Amino acid sequence: MPLIPKAVDATPQGHADAVAWQKEMQEAFRNLGALLRYLDLDPALAPEGILPDPAFPLLTPKSFASRMAKGDWRDPLLLQILPLARENAAASGFRDDAVGDLASQIVPGLLHKYASRALLMVSHQCAVHCRYCFRREFPYGDLPRGQAGWDQAWSYLETAEGLDEIVLSGGDPLFLDNRRLERILEKAASLPHIHTIRFHTRLPIVLPSRIEPGLLSLLRKTADRKTLVVVVHANHGAEIGPECAQALKDLREAGALLLNQAVLLAGINDDADVLADLSRTLVRCGVIPYYLHQLDRVTGTAHFEVDEARGRGLIEALRGKLPGYAIPRYVRETAGEAYKTPLSA
Ligand SMILES: *Cc1c(COP(=O)(O)O)cnc(C)c1O
Ligand code: SF4
């Protein structure tokens, strides 16, 4: 059973400008009926069974929902967050820990799978619950609590051989308030052998108000000391509204190198024109398309899977449409491998 919390305990803390996004989270959609009403969708007309109260609960900020088309059950943003009865269908080959994260957890909260970079799961919360999430079954309840809980992870990072990059992930690392984030960034930036600090975050896309002046000043300070990389996560061009474009511009001006990772998702972006449009929109916002991930085979996500041969065909089709820098690397994560496996040349 996933231990992802039912509600977000977005306790407003810190300075006034940090509160706006937390307030937005308190008003996020957690209720199916309210979301469907907002989108002018009649549940009686749903094209397929919907899960009213799934263990991995419905969650989306209004900001993300506002970019969904009204009255469209097939909207590519809605399909990413709508809990469907199909999630409960048995699917062979789909497991809770499909990518071997539990085995690579060196100390609680720290994954060290790849030689030069280690990943800290600094937050167990996200602003949105993506139904295809590769960590939807991750036992976040076991993550360290409080500063003392993280001591073990930091001692590991201080002494691990060959490490020069720390990836802040989760959950979503930007879901932490600025005070907690500052402590982590200070600590990471104080390690002499760490040259790069990287965020894996979906907040600039789903909750762009998170990119507020307090956060930007923390990031600017970090970028003065280390290479700062921010990997965002958008799967479809329609996710990137004007407020997101502004947030991305602000992140760039704060000194971050911006990359995007997307997941190849059936019925959402498994189309060459949709992927080309996503890449063009990203590049216009100063974001290089980094990865297109083959879906991790996590329990409850089988209906999102796109066949690898089709995925390779889509990448081929992109090559005819886009400059080389706008073609994402199509990769799959295989438990136990030293890097993400390239699926196309
Ligand atoms: C994906 C991933 C990374 C980052 O991999 P890159 O190929 O450097 O982007 C790091 N650690 C873990 C555990 C990962 O899953
Ligand atoms: S934002 Fe990322 S970690 Fe959070 S639910 Fe979506 S895919 Fe999973």
C-alpha cells in the first residue's frame, strides 16, 4: 500500500511571499466531483470507469487544472491525473518497485545508483499526483524525519568516492519551504567535491507561483557557488502556460541550466506532432529536452505503456522535424544498470 499522505500538510511558514503557493496548494483539487464540475464534465458520461477514492489520491493544483480544456475527457493534462478503474487491472510484469530504488537506497532517503551522482529524496510530497508516477508505490513513510534523520545521508555524501553531483528529488524538492531548502542548499554547496546541484521538480510546470522571489534568491546564491541544474517535467506542450514560461525565465535568470524530462504516455504524447510541439515550446522557454522516458513498469500504470518500437519510431520522426538539440534522449531505466539505457541511437 502506498504511504503517500492523503493530504498535503502545507503549513504556511516563513516569509509572506512564500505563502501564496502554499495557499494555492491548500485549495488544490483533491476531490473528483469538484474537479469534474470545474471542467464541465458529467461523471455519468465518463467514457470509462473512474476510481472515486484511490489509495494514491487525486491531487492537482488549480493552476494545472486551468490549462485543461473544458468538457474534454481526453484532455492530455487531465489524463495524467485522473484515477481510472483500469489502474486496478492486473498486469503481468508491473511491480511496486520496478526500478530497484529500494535496493539502491544506501541510507534512508539517499539513492546512489550512478557513479558520479547521488539522489536525495528530500520531500515526500508533490503538488500533483501523476497516475503514471514511478514512485507512486514508494514507501515514503520510511524517509528520515528532521535534521538529525538526515545526518547519515550527509555523512555518506561527504565521503563517497567519485561523487560530484547531488540530485535533489522526492517527491518534489521545491515542495519544501524556503527555510528547509536553504539548509539543504547550504549543506550541499559547502561540500568541496560537489560541483553540481540538480533539482528534479515538476513545480515550475504545475505550480509556477512556487518560483517566487525568496526561492529565486536562494537559487541565485547557490548558482554563484556551484553549477545549478533544474530538470523540470512536462509531457505535453499544453502544460506550459504563460505563467510557466515566466517561471522558467526567472529560473534561467537566477543562473540555472534548464532541462526537461518527459515520460512517453499512451493517449497523451505518443504522437510525433505532440512531441515536436512539446520540444519547440520548451526550447522557446530556454529549456533543452533531456530525456523521454520509457514508462517504468510500476503497479497501476500499465494502461500508459507505449511499445518501445513505437517509441523509437517517434524519435525517428522527430529527427525530420527538429534541430538535434531539441530531440530528447529516449531512455529506459533498468534495475541494476550503471546508467539509463538508451533506446534509440
Ligand atoms: C535518473 C537518476 C539519476 C540521474 O540520472 P542522469 O542520467 O544523470 O540524469 C540519478 N540517480 C537516480 C537514482 C536516478 O534514478
Ligand atoms: S511530480 Fe514526479 S514524483 Fe510527483 S507524482 Fe508526478 S511523476 Fe511522481
